[in-house]
Amino acid sequence: MASPPHPNLELRPLGNTGLKLSCVGFGASPLGSVFGPVSEHDAISSVREAFDLGINFFDTSPYYGGTLSEKMLGKGLKALGVPRNEYIVSTKCGRYVEGFDFSAERVTKSIDESLARLQLDYVDILQCHDIEFGSLDQIVNETIPALQKLREAGKIRFIGITGLPLSVFTYVLDRVPPGTVDVILSYCHYSVNDSTLVDLLPYLKSKGVGVISASPLAMGLLTENGPPEWHPASAELKSACQAAAAFCKAKGKNISKLAMQYSLANKDISSVLVGMNSVRQVKENVYAATELATFGKDQETLSEVEAILSPVKNQTWPSGIQES
């Protein structure tokens, strides 16, 4: 039997869906070995640890690791041996190793493939993946109507969209009937170095749309080790983040925990999604959340880090197909 959820891991409502997501979400892309090899044992153990510590939200995509992430997450969830309604699963459609295809035919086939890999009868949320690479009008007129049919068929419960430029969300939401899109997943726009998502929150709330924010560490910028080689940030932004990380380390603080807590502190964001592939990473992320709930933010260090990053604040990068 699973141990009871961690008492301090807050559950937050997701828009008008009725779902309550753990404030820390389990990003399963690393289970696809996209940041280095992950054994099946470690994948299953990390999913188990997450669930035992109160994480109930798991996010993946057929694109991650060329379907490997979905397969590993499926094995991990099955190994839990708990009723299906005790966890919330989100996967995506439209982006694959072979390329982008947001056609009704492809996304309809895609969910059946995903359900088989995940060993599930339905997913809670199906999201159109990185829609800026497709035709937004096709998303509005073809993809989302196809997803509505999947919802009627009981294969998915809610519809979402994801992307890097924030403008894609308003473009789509302004062109579909209210209540059609239930959730958006934004990444790299609510972290210490870039908080532009905050300007969109009142609009999203007015539409009844739930908000998931991913990449609180800005795809590795806000870590002691620094970002991967392919990271599209400017040299100036990378340098400033490196300086901030070094400053934190000199103070005996960890910039990743600070960044995680910064993102978690905004209650208008239902879940902060962070990639995890080990029991250690799961524990660190849950601890960051429970420490925040107990003691609040380290405002002094945070203010100092924000001062270091102020010359590059909200400096984004063009959306591009970056491979790890």
C-alpha cells in the first residue's frame, strides 16, 4: 500500500476542471533518457517516491525520448497498484520524433498509441504540443475539434495547449468557444529570470483556463551545473545566471531550490512541473515545496539574486527546435 500523501504538499484547483493538482508536478521527459540514461528500476522508483510523497500529477509526451518516456511512466504508474483516480496523467499530441503533425487523423491515432504505452484507458489531459510550430488556425479549426471528439469518446477528460511564446495562448483562446480549452502549459516564463507569464494570468483566469508552469529552472539556467550546450539563451543571460548560481553557492544556498520556491509561491499557478528521474530529485523538489509551506521564501537571498539577474530580466529566446 502507498503511504499517505505528504501532509504539506498542497493540492491546487486546475481552472474549471474540478481536478486538484499537487503544487509540484512530475515532469516525465527525463524518463525517456533525454538528459542521460535512466534505468527502468530508477524510473519506476522515482514515480513511486513521487506518489508516496504526495505528487499526484504526471506529465509526458510521445515526443520525449521517442515514446520511451510514456512507456516508462506507464510502467511506473502500473507498479503503484492504486486506483486510477488517485493520480492525474497528462500527455501530448502533434509533436513526434518524426516531426509535427496536428492533423485530426494523426492526433486521433496518437491518443490510442499513447494509451497503449501508458497502459491506461484514458488520460486526464491531452495537450497540443508546442503549437507555435504548426498552423495556429489548424489548431483552432481542426486539432481542437478532433480532441473534443476524443473527450466525447472518453479517451481524454480535458484539452490543453502548450508552447513557448505566450502569444499563442491568447491567439487560440480568443478563437475557440469558452470552455473548449481547459488548460495551458507554459514553460520558462515563470522563473526568477523571466516572470512574463504573470501578465497573462488575469486573462487566463477570466477564461476559466487552468495554468501549469514548467521549467522553473529555465531548462538548466538556474542550476549550479549550468544549462546544456544546446540551450538557446544568449551568452549574456547564461553569464548572469551563472553569476547568480555562484553567489548562492558562496552563501551556502542552492539556486535551484530558490528558483523552485519562487515558482511555487504563486498560487494562481496550479502546478509547477519539473523533470525528475531519480528518488533524490523527487525528494529535493518535494522538500523545496514543504519548506516553502512551512517557512516561506528566503526573501533576502531571492532579492539579491533578482538584483544580479535584473539586467537580463524577462529576456527570452526565439522558439526553436532544440535537441538535448
